[in-house]
Amino acid sequence: MKIRASRKTLSPLAFVSVSLLVLTTLTGCASRGRDDGLSGRRAELVDNGLAQIGTRYLYGGESPKEGFDCSGLTQYAHSQAGLAIPRTAAAQHRAARPVARRRLQPGDMVFFKTGPNSNHVGLMIDGKRFVHASTSRSRVRIDYLDTPYWNRHYVGAGTYLR
């Protein structure tokens, strides 16, 4: 789209119309080019999680500066969207409103039992993938829920959204 400079002044009505068009276009840019129909807090949660991809893993970490563990990442994403949730994966699982796996939506949390005393949590970003802070050998990343490893360790899902 080419925009030509003109020396004519716009009428007040034309100015308002052009301003609204520009604002509408810029608002669309805020979604990072995503056209998935998400709005409100679900979109915020997904964006907050995705913004941390590549951040280093740190056991007990809860900020982009220091790094994240799994529940630190989900707590951070929720807090940035104005929602307070518990700190640990087990506590997040207990306190969340349960969601059936077949009804998962972006922004819902998925929970795993990865060892006798180990719980893990991730944040769904679409119908198949979740973002999470995986292990001390990795960084915040995206994985598919239906991989054999995550299927084997899946224990449930929940949400703090209505």
C-alpha cells in the first residue's frame, strides 16, 4: 500500500476516519501477526509464554532475567495477564479448574508427573502444542502434547480462566 504525501488538509471527519483506520491497523500488529481468533486473557497468556522462548531454565526461577522453572513460567505468564496463581506445579494443578483433554484451549495449563516426586506444567498455545521450561539442560521451548513422552506422563489439565 503506497501512501502519497499531499498538501491538502483533511476535514475533521476525514481526519477521524483515517485515524481510526490507522489505530485499527496498529492494534492488529500487537498480536504478532497471529490470526487465531484469540482475544483477551487467553491471548495474553499465550503471548506471555511465547515471549519467554529461549529464556534459560533455572530451578526455582520465576523471571525472564534470572530464568524460569516450569511453574515459575506459568505463574509469570498469568501474573503478566493480571491473574495470581500458586507457585508450584502441584499447587497449580490442585487449584486450577479441571479441563478435559479434548477441550483444551490456548492458555490452559497441562500437567505431568515426570518422576516420583516431580511434577511438571506447561501452557497450551494451540490445540497441539505447549510452551514450558523443560529441564536444566534446556531453555523455555515449545513441545507437542501428543509425543510419546508427554502422553506417558500426562496427568491432567486445568485453567484459571472462565
